[in-house]
Amino acid sequence: MSEKKGKEIEPIKIGYARVSTVGQSLESQVEQLEAYGCTKIYMEKESGKKTDRPELKNAIKALREGDKLVVTKIDRLARSVRDLQNIALELEAEGVGLVFIKEQIDFSTPSGKLMFTMLGAIGEFERDLIVSRTSEGRERAKKQGKHLGRKGQDEKEVKKALQLYDNRESNGMSVSDITKLTGVPRSTIYAKAKELKK
């Protein structure tokens, strides 16, 4: 904060641009962010699935109350509805706005706040849908005479369990949830996940 009395710091717009691979260009995003009035732009070449995105952290740290974080598209910032909610809540707690240029969403406006509320409902729906589909798949398998116990573990179920495990941050499912839904034991999930990392 400035020590000079009577001189308030003007709110600024900070941009965040991201591409998934080193070969992709950030140029188009940077141009859009500059045209929107961003005075500082943080650029990242990281997969959106990675939880540790250093430049995003730096951008958030640089923001002060009243400032706005500007991104060209939602998928440049968030991996899922849940991830978007978490970031938006963190910014809101600091009094910082969040803007998406393509979608024309500004979370500091009444319509933007309504959109944020709707995102919460979509996040719940998304999680319930995953649970419902997995349960239906298990029921179909049982009717077809497939046994998904430890002895005759279905490879498809193991694969499904590993996919849910890899995306547990975005789908909000715990290992216990995945075990209940797929019938794949917790020990198998951990062992297979460890094998894939080697």
C-alpha cells in the first residue's frame, strides 16, 4: 500500500495468458489482453490440468483490492467448473474482479455474479452426472452377468477408476467414492496409479 496520504492507487487490469504446449503461441491472447487495457500480462506455457501454475499464482499475488484479472477465455484459466469456482472465490475474498473477454463475463457486475451462482449449480450437476453414469454402467454390467469383484476385475472398470482418480480435483470425487462406484479396491487404484507414474 502507498504511504502517501490522499492519493489512492488506481485499480488496474492484469492479464493472464496460457497455452498448453511450448510450441503454441501466446501472441493472440496477449494482443486481446492489451486491447482490453491490461497494463501487466503474465504468460504461461503449462497444461491446464496442472495444479501448480507459477505465473497464475504470480498474477493473483500482484492483484490488489479493486483490480481485475482478465483472461481471454474461461478454458485458459480453469480446468473445470470446480476449479473456476475456487479461483473466483479466492479473488472475490480479496476484492478482485474477474473478466473473461470472449464470454463477455465480468464477475464484478450483477449479471456476472448471477453467472457465478449458476456455475455452482452446474458444478453440482456435473459431479452428480459422473456418479449417475458410473452407477448405471455397473448395473448394466451386473445384468449382463459380469462380476466386478477382486477376482474377476473388469479392465474397463479399472481404467475408469484410474481416469476418475486422475481427475479427482476437477470431479470432486474421493478415492472412497471411486471405489464405491467402480468396485475397484483402493489398493488397486493406488498400485495402478503408481505403475503408470513409473
